Amino acid sequence: NMRCFETMGAGALLISDSGNYPAPMRDGETMVVYEQPQDALDRIEQQLDSGTWDEIGRAGNRAIREEYSKKRQFERFLELV
């Protein structure tokens, strides 16, 4: 889902339902996941209360920029050809 990449690329905190995500998207490190829809508000409140939302958002931004940079994409391309 492009929303995930866009959110993290903008440095905002990504809060999303649990599922299969690419390696840079790690719960509690670069994003926050919830199991049930009714848990989403609790996870948001936890992040606001603890103040970790900004730290996780910045970590997510770094992870996306490192993993999906033009340089990294070109390196992957060269591995394929």
C-alpha cells in the first residue's frame, strides 16, 4: 500500500493494521501496528502520551530513505543484470 511508504517518507508516524510489511517496516521501531480496529485509538493515545511518535516517525523516514534511495535501487538493478 503506497500510503505506508508515503507516510513514512514524510516522517509521520505510520499506524496500521497488522500484516505483512517490507523489512524496513517494523512494529515499535519504524511504525506501530494494531491487531483489531478498536485497538487503533489505544495505540495512537499510547504514542501521544509517551512522546515516542516523533522518534518512530523519524526512524521510519530514515529506513525508507535508506532502503529505497535511488542509489540502493540502482544497486539492486545491477544485481539483477
